[in-house]
Amino acid sequence: MSFELRSERSHRLMAETSIDDQSLLGLIARGDERAFRVVYDRYNGPVHRFAWHMSGDRAMAEEITQEVFMLLIRKPRKYDPSKGSLGGYLFGIARNLTRRRVDQLRVYVPFVDDANASDENYSLGDRAIDDSANALEKLTQRELIEALRTSVLSLPAQYREVIILCDLEQMSQAGAAELLQCSPGTIASRMHRARAMLKIKMARKGLVNNEPI
Amino acid sequence: MNQSEERLAQAFQALSAESPQSAPAEVGLALQDAFRRHHVRRRRQRRLITAGVLGACLVVAAVLLSKSRSSGLQEKQPTLATRQEQSLPNPETRSLGAVPNNTQVKSTIASLQKVHRKARPSANVVSNFTSLASYDPAFSKDGFKIVRVGLSSAELSQMGAPSYVYPASRRVLTDVVLDRDGIPIAVRTVGR
């Protein structure tokens, strides 16, 4: 009992004091469970959210989160601090796993491409844009969120991940660039295009006006 | 920022707020369990490997030790033989039937004494080797042997060794130098 209390206290202390990831990974490699819990507490949320937004499937997001941390358990020394942050490393694993899973299972949410403007599921079309004010009044907040979620899911992967990282995870463009291993300029242009695509999709659903950005 | 962008930003904020803040607790618990199991397995493997390596080291050490011992014994034996051979006078240089040269006999016996002292350090040598009449350097080329036996004074005198210092009934511990044919060529008395 006292040991549990002590270990709980030291765990909290470890989480509060910012022990750097490299030291924590060293402890994990030696089998320190508290260090693993600290790393898990730090990164499980962002990794899980990223996997969820990327796949649109809660179960898959859980599996991916589990796999990402299992890799950390099995091979903690595989992370190279010279190549970037631990968060970036974990995001990278989650990104690859999600892409692979989505490609394998073809778990795509009904895809609404710009070319498929006449899709019956989202057939509000130009009329919806004209009557957007009325449509917005009719939609509840929940529907708005759901519409945005499906719109994000329907984006091509390279645009989707930028939107998830920068708009949903509030990551800086520089951080996203480091994580996705491309230039900040590429991230900025992808962001611009992704937002434009989202606006069109949302406008088709009658949620926003399709004004030029 | 126009109205649609504002609306989009609001939607992003709402979606972000609605997103789960962390993975379900079951995932965390399963991972903790997996972490424990992984490290228990690793520790067990490491212990096995350490034990295996230690065992292998011990086996190698034992083999090396036994090899070095056997090679040491093998080295000692040829040394003894070579010393004996070196110390023996060359019989071809002597004429057959010649009376044994006392100095040559002495040197041969002295070298044998050296070897014998090394081999039996616990024995107390009472007298030096005395050459017997049967010693003939012409016939004894190599293969000298020293045998320790208990002999009576009478037996010693029969061999031609001086035995007057001991009573006739007493058995005396004696080192007898035998040539290749087993003929005694020198003796000395040994006390303990």
C-alpha cells in the first residue's frame, strides 16, 4: 500500500517535472514502468486523436495507439533524438500505421470529391450556398461538427494530416513540417488548399458560404 | 477573416474540443500489462543468457586448465629425458672395455642427482651416488632410471656399495640408478 502510494507520488512528480524524453526512454529500456506511464500520459492523447481523425474509426484509433506504444515498449532505443522529437517520432509511427491500415481495409468514409459535386448524399449544391444562412440555423452544433469530421475524412491523406495537425492539434506549421518531413512552405500551401477544399465541402452541405479565401 | 472562415474555425474548435482527450483507459491498462510482461520475459532471457555465458566461460576455463596441466606434464617428461641424454657421456668416444672414467661417472651421477632432487624434494639424501662395478658407459647410452628401494646392508655390499656404516640386519632406503637393461650402476642411501 505504502509502496503504491510512494510510486504514485513519484509518478506524479515525474510527470510534473519535465524529465526529458531521452532520459525517460532510457528508463523505459531498463524496465521502469513509471517512466513508461509518464511517456504514455504525455503522448497517448495526441496520438489517439490523430489516428482517430485520420481513420475515422475509434476501434482502429485504439489499435493504432496500442501498436505505437507497443513499439516503444519493444524497441525504445530505436528512437533517434537527432532526427526529431519523441512526439514527432510517435506521430510518424501512427501516421504510417494509419495509412497502411486504411489502405488495407479501405475503410473510407463516403468520399466527396470536388469532381463529385452531384453526389446525392450531399446534393445541396449551389442552392445550399444561396440558402446557407437558413441551413446554418437548422443545423445543430453537433451536426456541424459531424459534417466537418466527415469533410476532413474525405480529404486526400496529405491534406487531411496537415489539417489534423495544425487545425485540430494546434501544432505549429514548423512542427508539422518537422513531423511530416517536408518544408514549412509545403505545409503552408497544403493548409491553404485543404482549407479551400473543406470550405467547398462545407458550403455544399450548406454550412458555410463558399467565399474565396 | 471572412464569415465562412470564422465559421470553419469555430467548427474546428468544436471538433477539437469534442475529440477524446486521451485513449480509453483499457488501452493504457493493456499497455501497462504488456510492458510488465515484456520486461519479465526480457529479464528471464537475460538471466538465461548470463547463465549460459558463465557456464560456457567455466567450461572453456576448465578445458584450458586441463590442457595446460597435461602440456606441463608432457613438457617435464622430455626435459627429464633430454637432461639425462645430455648428461650421459658419448659412448662412441670411449673404447670398449675401458675402465669407467671416475670424473665422467661423477658428472653423470651429479646430473641424475639434480633431476632426482627435483622429482622428490621431500627425501633427505644421506650420501652421494656411488658408482658400482657394473657401470659401463659403453653399454648404457640412455634411459637411466632411479628406483627407490629398501635394501639390507648385505644386499648393498653384494652390489658393491659401501654398507659398513649400517648394521647387517637393518634395511636402508636406497636410490638405485638402473641402466636401460635394468642393471644397477650406482647407488646412494637416503634417509627420511
